[in-house]
Amino acid sequence: MAARPVEAIDVPHKEVTKICCIGAGYVELFIDLFGAVCGPTCAVIACKSPKVQVTIVDLNQARIDAWNSDNLPIYEPGLDEVVKSVRGKNLFFSTDVDKAIKEADLIFVSVNTPTKKTGVGKGYAADLGYVESATRHIAKVAESDKIVVEKSTVPCRTASSMRKILESNGKPGVRFDILSNPEFLAEGTAIKDLFAPDRVLIGSLDTTEGMAAAASLAHVYANWVPKERVITMRVWSSELSKLAANALLAQRISSINALSAICEATGADVDEVSYAVGLDSRIGPKFLKASVGFGGSCFQKDILNLVYLSESLHLPDVAAYWRQVVEMNESQKRRFTQRVISSLFNTLTGKRLAVFGFAFKKDTGDTRESAAITLIKYFRQEQAKIALYDPKVEEAQIWMDLAEPGVVDDVTALKKQVTITSSAYEAAKGADAIIICTEWDEFKDSNLDYEKIYADMNKPAFIFDGRLILNQKKLEKIGFKVECIGKSRLEETFQ
């Protein structure tokens, strides 16, 4: 079955009228992983498919209460309006997992698949324990035929494992069809991505029943997604496509970051270089913005998964290739840290560093794999004092991310070095340097009064722009010593 638009499988199928999404009820993590994927997706499905009832289930009553409140548990632009427009109509949040499973025609499995921390594949392979738990529960509870859909990012052939579990544990006479329907939305633009996706992939078995199940899901998306953008393919291809997409995007970031090091050494400007190469229609401009490093829940995890898969398939050269993408990302953070240290006269001991931003990117409260976590760890090792400000990340989340699990480094000790502030101005007061870790619009020189900030800082006052959001020339006229990723200081380059 070659990849093709949905018209090619417009075969007799069952109409989907009820959808259940199983999310973070199976995830023991502080971050609301269930909200990051399940919430936006199901809210948009409910909004665009008024005849479909969508129920999101979670075992955590407090989390469900938050989703049913005026203050949603995650921040995502546009999500609040969409949820409140359909909540209580055809979008519901419930702790009654069993009831939702029994009533659903189609079940999304949208649980976490973290990188294994122990055992075979430690540090690379995906831990599918949550996927298996959710699958076993579906098999135990289901009393009628179900279409079970992988929403989580999973290794190739996970659907095969899920099918074996369902068929081995399901009730007699109950049929399960497995689909892969990976998400390609980006945090910060999730609602926009869902309203107008580049493509919707649906992987199925190459059988009459498999294609009928794919058609059932495809017709849900067809309520608002143009049919030519709904693509069907083999389930294994769908699973690998998600890993491949994230790996290729991360590769572009690591590539431009590698070039940023050359730019700093030669006096070239990485913004000019990325603009020039981005004009090539074969390359394009997207994901060529140099930075202190990529973060988020997907890029590193998925690349490491690809590394493990390659090694398992006895493809060491392929594994080494993808491993280098991650290594370049970590190298960028180390190199940026060393630039801070050398600029501040080779010592950070006792110096106050104002860290602007803790989320892994703007317009989200998600901190998973955030560059700020790594940088602050390095700064603490150098005995610096850190004053941190982020407009959306909760204080409790910051403390949890900065504390090192299993290490005698409790929050009390942590707070001797790190202070969480309520504004950028408060963080920068008395600071020796500002470190921009997240590209929040609030931190741009058009939105902050950097003359006021400069007046309140120790001199010389440094700014290290890890996201290339500042006007270097403007800030240097104020008096700042400005260090930007992929650029030399203006006073040190030819004009």
C-alpha cells in the first residue's frame, strides 16, 4: 500500500461518533504530557466535528478539575478559546476511564514514551511501559469492536506489539484494529497547526479491515482537513515518518549551530548566512535559526530512539550519524557557557547572572529538555548566583527541573544559588550579565526598557543573546557588551 490521499481508501467503513483519548492518567510526571498532545488535538476535533463526542480521560482528579475550570493546566495560544467553546457540548474531561473506553468507537493512546533510564537501551531506547499499560487496560475493559490509534511517538513496529496485547487479552468476539496517527504539531503553534495541518498521516495494516479502520479516522479529519492532505500508508511507515521528521528538523538546527561556531571565529554573521542559504529553494529558510540549542519533548528523544533502532538493525554508521546531531546540540550549550565564562574574565564565582526564560521555546510553559536547565547547571558549577525569570513556567516546575533526582541537592541548597523573580527588571537588577535562553517576545529590545536595565546592572554589563532576538548595535550604543550566537562583537569586526 503506497502512500496516497484518503480518496484511495474511501471504502465501506464504520462512522466514528465517540472518541476516547487516554492521556497522562498513566504518566507519573509533573508536566502535563496529556495536556500537551491530547488536549489541543481533541479540542480541535470536537470544535470541527460537532457530531463527534470526544472524551479525554485521566485518573488524576485534580488535573481533570483543572481542565474543567477557567484556568486550563497548560498554556497554549488559542487553546483556551477552543476548549471553552465546546466543553460540555461534545468535549468532556472525565476520570471515568472505563466508561469512556466502553462507549468509544475509536480510542487515542496518547501516553508518554520517555527514554529509558535503566536496562537495555538505557539513554536511547523508548520506554513503552505506559503504552503497554494503556493497551492492556483497553483490552480488559472493551466490550465491543474498537479502533485503537497510536498518538504517542513510538518506535517502529510498536503497533504490532499493541495488536498482540489486544488480541491476547481481549474478550471473545471483540475486534481491535490498530492505526498509527502521529502528531506533527509544534508547541506554541499547536492550535494553528491543527486547524491547518501540512498533512495528516494514518498508518494501517494493508488489509481490507485495516484500510476500513483508516477510512473511519480519515473521515473525522475530513470535517475540516482537505482530503488531499489526509495521507494513508503502511503503519510502519507512519511510525517511522514521525521519527524521521523530528530528526531532520533537529538536524537542520544542529547544522546551523555548527556553522554559528565558524561565524563567531571568522567574523561572519550567522543570520546573514542562514538568510543567504535559505533563499535556495532546495533548502528553504525554516529551522535555520541559530540558538543555544534545541529542546522540547520530541527532538532529542526521537533522535536517540532512531540511534537505538539503527544499532538494533546493525547499522552502526547510521547510528553514529544521528548521534552526532544530539552531540552537536550539547556542544552548543557547552560552547555558549564557555563564552559566558571567558567574557566575564574567566570566573563566575559570586557573580549574578540574570537568566531570561526557562521554557524550551516561547509561547509554551513546557520545560522538557530546555537549554536553560543545562545552562543553569553549568553556571551553578561555576559558583554563580542565578536570578531567573520566565513569564509562563510555574515556580514549582522550575524547582523540580533544577533539583537533581537522586542527588543530595535539595531545594534549600538550590535556593542559595538560584532566585526566581517576578519580572525581567527584577532579575537584571544588580546583575553582571543577562543570559537570554528563551525567545519570548517580552525580552526583545522593542518591549523591554534596556536603558533602565543597563542603569541597574553592574559594569561592564553583558548580554548573551542565545536566541538572536536582540538588536546588537542598538544595545551596544546603550553601553552593553553584547555576545550573540554566531556573531562577533561589532567593535571587534570590520564595518
